[in-house]
Amino acid sequence: MSGVTDLPFRQLAWRFGAGLVVTEMVASRELVGNRNESWARLKGAGLRPHMVQLAGRDPHYMAEAARIAAGQGAEIIDINMGCPAKKVTSGACGSALMREPDHALKIVESVVAASPVPVTLKMRLGWDENSLNAPYLASRAEQAGVQAVIVHGRTRMQFYEGKADWDAIRAVREVVSVPLIANGDVDTAEDCADILRRSGADAVMLGRACQGRPWHAGVLAGHTAPEAGMVPVLATEHYDAMLDFYGEGPGLRHARKHLGWYLDRARVPVTDETRAAVMTSRDPAEVRALMTAALSAGANDESMKEAA
């Protein structure tokens, strides 16, 4: 969820009851090299336990990054071997590491040895349908000291196409005793129950289902959803938090995709003109006004339905 689960997003998710929130992936080499963006991604702001996800392929840099992250307050280190993005896999990182299980395990061993806090591993089912090696890698990772495994029910070559295979995750359950977290296409409470039953997992991780509604993980965990009239307030609050976190110029750019996701979920379809105005405006006051108007449409009707 690079570019999505930054600190402002995680703060909203946490506020509404998400059981655990994870940083965007932090590039290990850049963190060790003191790149500002990587350091910004480490911030936890009191959201405990603070879980930091690291990405990279060099065992040395991954180990050093784990030490740095723990020194900055990380209480869980997650190793990214699941990202399918081309810009990540072209550097033989993310899910590309599943093509090199021996090298992947060297990374795991190095991070576990270096980290004073628990280490977890995020992966997919495999690189493609001919190399479904998640059970093998998960088992070896557990032997190396990983304390939880997270599996997305697709291969890398599937990206996000088709439907996540929740049944296939069970093959990992059968070979590991550490907590297993299932991920992929979970959107409703019924999905949560189904993926847990079919995979044998201990918990569920949400990703894209939270775009445009950072509170959704908490809602599926049994917490109260915000009332319809609160959505525009939360969206503009999220927008302001991004401007504060990144600074106004960069914040405007970072916020656009989030604003688009809020508009995608608006109760009344948003006009192309309104969407274009939101996406191109460099005036925060104008953006707030446009978002409030777009997300308030139909909210009163929805509130009346809920009251009835």
C-alpha cells in the first residue's frame, strides 16, 4: 500500500478501531542512506504497536534498516515479499524475491538476527501458477524466527486481476504454527468470516477496501462506522492532515488520489467537472468546499434511513 498507508491515513484507521496498522514499505537502502522520505515513513505518532514494513534485497541493508527502525520506535518489523509493482520487482525486490527462496531466506535470517523486535513476513502465493511456493517459504521463514506470516491470495503475475484464492492460503496454514494473516479481496464482514474459514488464518488484513474509507478495517472488526454526515468532515480532516504532514505543495499532490477515492465512494455520483476541479485545484479552501459539497449530497437522506 505504498503511497496509501502514510501516517495521516493510519491515524484515521487507528482512530476507528483497526487492530493493527502498517507503514508504507520503507526502502531499506534509502533508509540506511538517510533519505528524508524513508525517514518520514517511519513515523508512528503513538500508534501502538508500531509496525514498519521494510523492502529491499540486500541482507545487509535490510538488517541495518531493521536496527534503525527499531531504534526509532518500531515494535514489529515486516519484510515485504508481496509487492507486485513492476518498479519494485524490476529491482528483484518485493514479490520477485519469491523466485529466489534461498536468497529470500538469507534476508529473513539477517533481519531476524539484527532486529530486537518481532519480525513478520508478507508474501503472495508465489510468482506464478507454476511456482506456488508460499508454503515452503513460510515454513522456512518460521524456522528462521519469523513470528507471523501474511499471505495475499494471488500470485505476482496475477497482480490484482481475478479473485484472490482464499482456499490456497490454507496450504500455508498447514505448515506453520505462527499466526497466519490472510489478505486479498476482503470487503465485508461476510468476507472476513469466509476467508478465515477457508484459509484457516488467525486474522484478516485489509488493503484496497480501505481506500476512500480509512475507517473500514475498524468497522469490519466490529466498531461503529461514521455516520453519513461525518464522512465529509473526516475527508477534509484527512486532507488537512496530509497538508500538515507533507507541507502544502507536496501534500496537494499526495492527497489527490485519496480525494479521488473519497469521491468514488460518494453517495451521489460526482460530476466530471467537480472531480476535475478537485484534482487540479491548488487552493486548499476550494478543495475543502468542493469535497464537502460532493460528499454531503445524499447524506441527509442516508441519515434519515439510519434513524428509521
